[in-house]
Amino acid sequence: MVDLYTPQAIWGRELKHYRKAAGLTQSQLAEKIHFSESLISGVETGQIPASPEFADACDAVLNTGGALRRLLDWRKGQALPTWFGKWKDTEQEATTLRIYEPMVMPGLLQTEAYAHALLGNDAATAARLARQEILTRENPAPPTLRCVIDELALHRLVGSPEIVREQLEHLTAIADSQISVQVVPRGCVRTGILAGFAIATLEGGIEVAYLDTAIRGLTTSDRDDVAAAVTQFEAIRIEALPLGMSIDLIKRTAEERWT
């Protein structure tokens, strides 16, 4: 069910108001702006986000004076995408987190400078850092975090060499019995795994998976999806270097590549 009071849903109702004020049906508006009727319906009910191009087309036909495009400004202050909220709540409840990242550092282990270089947004950076508070909380106890990253992520320039070096030094400093980081060395090929994913274990042994896609992240508790994610994670972890060797590789990369 769509939350009626999200900014996205409110924007959809504003579109519906202007459309009806202009005396147009969804079908008639679709014909005039050259977007599908199903898209208009999805936007008006808050199920589909409006693009700037869509807003501009509606403004022009409905004579709103640009109101709909201006109303999209709510996105500029959005710290986290709406679809990420479910996973954020899951992180808060997890007793164990297993994370695989092939391209960049896991969000829960990113420094402020590294996160900002990736996100380019103060609000989004602050929200990412706030998520990391679960690792230092006292009650409930922090989750056990098991991260596996590809060696490629150690060599990827994010922001500046200084930012990457600080990030790698942070990884070596934070690793302990609660937080582990293992590196899959270059040359280990895993067919079909092109994006990161995570698995949360909750009280009672319930497991939930988060899967990155090209468009958005997906949070799922489907038994088959979660089982497939667990199988993939364990297959990747087997190929990774042990913790001590991984930390040595991270230190060596920081000194040799990013100094």
C-alpha cells in the first residue's frame, strides 16, 4: 500500500488537481504530453516517481506556471531514497550483517570524505554516517558485520588519493572481532555477480536480503531470493583472503598506490 503522505504521493495528488482543473481525463492528458496513461495513473497514485521531463510537459499543457517542476524540489533535500527505507530499518534490527561490494567500500564502513565524494550531497552523506551508529551502540548490542570486497575497490579513485588512503586506513583500524573485512584478490572471476548485496540476520534467525540493481535497491524476505544470496556470499567468501592477509593487502595498497 502506498503511503498517502510521502512527498511523492502528495506530488501525484497535485498533478491530479491540476489535471482535473483543466478538465482533462488521464487519457486526454496522456495524448497531449505524449506520456502513457498508465504512467500518469501511477504518478497520481504515488506509485511511480515523476521525472523532471514529465513535470515540464504537464506544466506546459496544464498552464501551472511551472508549479509542478518546482514541487520536485523536495527531492533535493531527500537524504535517502524512499526505496532504501525498508533496508535501513532492517539494518537497525539485525544481529548479523553480511555484505559484498565489488566496486566501492561498504556504506557502513565509509569515511565522511569518501561517502561525500560518492554521494556529492551533504544530507545524503549525513544519513549514511548516521547508519553507522549501529556499529557503536550499546543497547541493543551492535550487529556482527562481515564484509567482503573485491580488490578492485581498493584501487578505485574516489574523490582524491588522500580520500582513498584515509578510507583504507579506516578499514584497517576498525577491523576487529565484531567487524571483519576480507578481500577477494584480482583474478578470481564470479560469473553473473556485477552488483553488491547484503544479508541481514534478525532475532529468531529470520533473514532478509538487499540486492542492488541498476535502477534501485530491492529488499526481500523471499525464501528463495535470500537462500540464493546466502549461497552467493559464501561462495565469494571462500575465494577471499583470510582476515589477516586482507588487512595486510589493504595496508600495502594504501602505502604503495595512494601515497
